[in-house]
Amino acid sequence: MVYVPPMNRLWLFLGALTGLAAVALAAWAAHGAPAGFAAGPRRAVDNALMIQGWHAFALIAAGLMAERGSRLAHLAGAAFAIGTVLFCGAVWWGVLGRPALGPVAPAGGMTLMAGWALLGLAALRR
């Protein structure tokens, strides 16, 4: 039988993993990117890294609040995880020369905003 940890630990784990990936990607962008990035793509990379870093902490906050059984905190964690993948993934996809993904980045941004609203509501209900 496979052990499945409580959901709040998933948000804590994903927060730590997201933070780890942000630091690794920042190091790669600064030192290992094949040709570096021009000014425009560099701003996009910096923005994606900032959003990813902030939302690593947001996932940890959601995990800590979800520990007390808050459904809203769980929904916030899901929104932060999905939104980070959509927003940052779409930005990285474009920066690496792939075809534009249309509304994926804005959808990710809206999902992140929904996560903050849910986290705020969870805090009010505590």
C-alpha cells in the first residue's frame, strides 16, 4: 500500500520544490543559458522568476493554513500550483523560442490572483 500524505503537505512540498526550481532557473539564466538573453526576454525571465519565487512562499503559507483543515487554503494551494505552472511555464516557453501559447500566461496570472483571494478568505475564516 502506498502512503499518501495529508494534502497540506503537498502544498508545503510543492512550495519547497517551486523555490528550489526558481533558484536553479535563476542560476541557469544568469550563468548557463547558451546565448544569454536579450533585454526583452531577460525582463520576461526576471518576471517569471519573481512570480515563481513569491508563489513558492504562497504555497507554503497555503500548506500551513491548510494544516488546520481550511478548504479555502487547499483551494488557494491548488490555484497557486496551477497558476505558477501556467504563468511561468508560458513565459519560459516563449523565452526559449517556442510558439506563443496565447492566453495561457494571462490565465495563469488570473489563477494566481484567485489563489490570493482564496488565501485571504481562508485567513478571515480562521
